[in-house]
Amino acid sequence: MVTLEEGGCVNKAFEAVDDGFQTIDLRNNGRDEKGSSRGQTQVEDSTSQSNDRDHTLLCGWGRFRPNWLQRFRTAKWALFWLCWAGAIQGMVVNGFVNVVITTIEKRFGLRSMQTGVIAGGYDMASFACLAPVTYLGGRSGSSKPRWLGWGVLLMGTGSLLFALPHFLVPPHRVANEDADDICVLNRTLDRCEEDTPAEGGAWAVAIFVFAQLLHGAGATPLFTLGVTYIDENVSKKMSSVYLGVYYTMAVVGPAMGYVLGGQMLTIYTDFLSTDAGSLGITPQSSVWIGAWWIGFILSALLCLIVAVPLLAFPHELPGASEIRASKVSEAHEGAASKSAAFSALHELPQAAVALLKNPTFLFLNLAGASEGMLISGFAAFLPKLIENQFAVSASEAALLLGLITVPAGGGGTFLGGWLVKRLELACAGIIKLCIGATLVAAAFTFCFVLSCDDYPFAGLTVPYDSPAVPGSDGLLADCNSGCSCPRWRYSPVCGADGAVYYSACHAACTARRLRGRGGAGGAVLYRDCACIRTNATLPLYYAPGGEGASAESYEAINSICSTDCPFLWLFVALSFCVMLCTFLATMPALSATLRCVREDQRSFALGIQWIKVRLLGTIPAPLLFGFLIDASCALWAASCGASGACVQYRNADMSKYMLALALAGKLCSLLFFSLAWWFYRPPSSGSSNAVIPSVDLVVCDKVNGSAAGARGIVQNGTLDKANGYCNAALECSDHL
């Protein structure tokens, strides 16, 4: 090939050959009489068509896509808003809902099985929506940010609905706000029907479950389409880091929910209309009901703020096509992985079967299901476990879990993603990392053997100081048999003898005094209690302000009794280790799932995985945990013949059930991760799974038939492989 002086080139192979064609000089003849080039006109037309197509790749809403908004059209900004969406989802579903479980049990008279159904409503909706959302949202050309934005708005609607029952019931009536809770000899009072709370019943459960269904449907795209949107728009090297940040924020969300929700429980539920100090109750009182509903209204506003920018992102970011072309598949070697992409809705069953024939993908799903069962179950009922085992209030239990979740859950998730990148692990190595983390977590599950003695409950775990009444339920004795104590008026008090009594009436107290009326705090003090054994020195109560002159002795007080169980902080430390190792395997397991399937199957694969996790793990988990916790109940509150919430648990039974569930779940996870590693077959070099990049990432400059790149030179179709690569099919030929 010889370069002409005027520019252009002539192929020597065709020199001096009369092929019937005449040489045409395109340098001047291509201009019209106005001096404009026809080629230039064609380029302008092509550019105009390209601009029309690229209009959908700009940030904006509808036709409003201003230039100043395009600076935010980057993967980092997409990650920023997705992180907040994931954090809000975790804060609401795994934070606020779990924190208020025990509060709404007391407020609406529900059992743990019923609150388990409420907690499982999220997973039921997610299970139903996963297949259509991931399949339709994962198709080529589908706008994943649009699915994500509308999903966040739907989640905000569910939060508003969850708070609705608070506004549909009258203000909460505290049992000890009048004198009816003390002992009145020969009383013939029967106000059962009048005192029955109108807010209790199936209608409240129905509203909570429907709100959870909206939460589940709205959050479905976040960890399926959101994950693939990040993975498609960042390089393979940075994908695990971006996903690690995303999942870290998703774990920080529940921690925020525990901390904020716990603080909101220190506010009285009807603070807008009632002063808690005038009732003589504080967050330490047994009858305290916190403002459980505030967090859901806050989350609804946050969902609206986050959904608007998510809806503005295009279906793909700049450079996504080059990144997509440069990725090499690590899909499991097998016939199923070689199947073509599925693009029609009627092919969905065939697509699912193709994925299920991948054994590595199958066992990773089962491991995720067993891990999901533990995470979902303990997230819902671990606050109740801490409350009852270690005698702490609901707000304190939520705060403790928040302190555990922030460093352990968030740090473990980020550390798992960082290890995958730092060690440059392939798919098999990632699964080995999951096996190691799960093995260590299984060893730490023995923290659940730490159990405190049962709460000293008069007539149940400790006897009265007087003979019990024959044929009674244990709460009646000679000392209170003449008080006609109503069974449905559960208002526990802590006696000076360290025991808890079902109510001041059951302690046979005949005098009461309200301290702290109109102040920031207060208490109801009881005297002359016939059932309480007292020493010469009675405990003293100091009114808010701490003045010595305000001290007053009492025989019973409307607050929880302190406990001398020494295992609380040891349990917190070991629970931290369990959570750290559990979440350490989260990101590697996700990376292994994405790598063991074809790229065109990833969105649908995540949908199938979450379906299994929901169906086998997170949906039955709250029901199973709730059933076992109910089985460990020693005393149920009564409401006109019907049982309400459990008021006293057997700590040894609760500890035994939680240990069995935790250990069984971890052993199953260990088995499934091991089988996933055993059956994994990496793609061979000649496999169709090995994807050769379709475009070169290094710009080549053609010089006399050779391509000079930034890091290598291709001459005569030969590649300097030490410095880069070139498309083997084209080899930088003259046709380019």
C-alpha cells in the first residue's frame, strides 16, 4: 500500500489491472455548487438521528432534560441515590417494623404468631412480584431506574398505611390512670365489655399486612434490578466495590431503624393529646406505649425525596456498552448455561429451568434461603429476646441492636466486598470465602445458651407469701382473694420484694400516689400491699429533679424490676461476632451468584434466587420464630375471656428454641455453600461461555497498515499480547 501525495491510498495488489472501474476522486467532486459536501449532509442527518436516539440517555423527566442535570449522569450518583433507597428500605422493613413488634402487640393485643404474619407480609409480596419485575425490568431496553423510582414511591405509600391504625383508634387508656387498679375489698365491679380495647382484632392485622405487602412490592426492584443496573454500568473490577457500598448502606438502614425507632419509643404514643407525666408513667413503666407510628410517616417523606431523582436516570449510563462488551463470562460450564437469552414472556418457564440446571446457582440459592431465614427471624424477634432475657425496655433493646448492627452488619458487608476485590478471587475462591465465614458464624451461635433466670413473677415463677387459692390460675392467693381483681386489667408493678405482680390489685395494694404529674416523668407509688413481703427499710423514689426532700418510700411501683443477670454484655459481644461473620458472606455470595450465570441471565437469576430465599427462608421464618416464642409463653394476658399478648416467657425455653434454630440454619448454609463449590465448573478456554470482547478499549491509529495503540502495536495482524489485546476477528484490518 502506497500513500499518495494528495492523500489517500492505492492497493498494490490491484495495480495495473484493468478491472473495468474508473478511479473517482472524491475530494472535490463531492461538493455542490453552494460549496457544501453531500457527505457532510449525510453525517449531519446521521448525527440528528443519533441525537434523537440519545435523548432517552439523558437525565430528566419526560421531555424535561436540562443540560445542567447531565453532570449527575454518572455511576457514582446512581449509586448515591440507590444507597439511600436501600437504606430507607432497610430502615423501614428491617428496622422500624421489627422495633415496634412488641409495642403493637401490647397496643393491639396481638400474639407473636400474628405479628409474625405481619412481618412475613413483606416477603409474601416480594415473592409474588419478583418473577415479573425482574423478568420485565431486566429485558433489553427496559428502564431499570423507572422501575426503581416507582417502587420507592409504592414503598412510601405502604409506610403511610402502616401508621394508619394509630389514627383509627381512640387514645390509649392506661390501666393505672384511675383508682380501679388497686384493691377494693368485696368489690363487685365487672366492666369487662366496657374496658375491652376496640383497637384489638383482625382488622388491625389486616391493615398492617396490606401495608407490608406494599413495602414488599415496592422494594422488589431494589436488590434485583438495582444490583444489575450497578453491575452493568461499572467495570468488573469495581463492581464488587460498588455493590459492597450499596449493600453496606442496605445494612446500615436497619441499624438506623433500630436506633431511631428505639428513640421514638421513648415518646408517648399519644403525646399530641396526652401528657405522659400526668399519667405517672415513663418509658420504664410496664404499661408504656411508645410512639411507634412516627418513624413510618418520616420514611414516607424520605421515599418521596429519593424517588424523584431515581426516576430521572436513563436506562443506561455513558460507557455502559463498552463495559458490557469488555466483560468475560465466568458462567458455570454446562449445557444449560449455553442456552440463548430469553426475550418472550411465554419463555419464562424455559428460562427458569435453564437456571435451575446450574447446580452452583441452585446451591447458592439454598444457602441464601437458610441465611435469609435466620436474618429475617432474628431481626423480627431478637429485640423481644433481649427484652425478656435481660429485663430491659423496648427502647433499650432497640438501641442495643442498633449498636450491634451498625458496625457488624455494615462492616461485615463492606469487608466481604473488599476482600473479593483485594484478593482478586474468582468464582470458586469466592465460594470458599463464604464457607469459611459461615463456619466461624456457626461457632458463635452458641451465644444463645446464655440464659437468665425467669423473671420473679408472683404466683407464676415465685409463690405468694400466703397460700394460693385452690383451683385458681396461680394469680390468686389468700392475701388478694377479697379484692375482686379484674383479670383483663394487666398493669404490672414491681414490689419492694423484687417480684413482679400482675397488677397493684393482685399485690393487694390499697393506697396509691401519683408522683410527677405534669412533669417530664413520673411514677405511681403504692402502699399498704398485703401480698408484698417488706423489710424494715423500704425503697425510695426520687421525683424528677433529684431533690432529697422529694424522696418517698413505696411498696410497689409501676415500672419493671431490675435484674442482676450478668450475661447481657457478653451476649451483645457474641451476637456482634455472629452478625459480622454472617454479613461477611453476603457480598461474596452475591458476587458468586452473578458470576456463575450468563450476563443476559443475571437479572432473572437474581429474581429466581430471591424467590427461593423468600419461599424457603424469609416467609416461613417469622411464623416459625413466632410459633416457638409463643410456645415458650408462661402467662397470657386476658381480655374478656380471650387471650391477648404474652406477658411472661420461660427464658430457658426461649433460649433453647433460638439456639436450635440458629445452629440448624448455619449448618444448612455450610452444607449448601460446600456443595456449590464442589459442583462448580469454571468455563474452559474453548467454551462458548468465554466471551471475547467485541470492541477494542484501546484506540488504535492506523499508520501504513499497522495500528499503533496507547500500550501496544499490531502489525500485519499480530498482537503484542503483553500490552493489550485486539479483536481477533478484525485484527485492526484495513477495513476499519
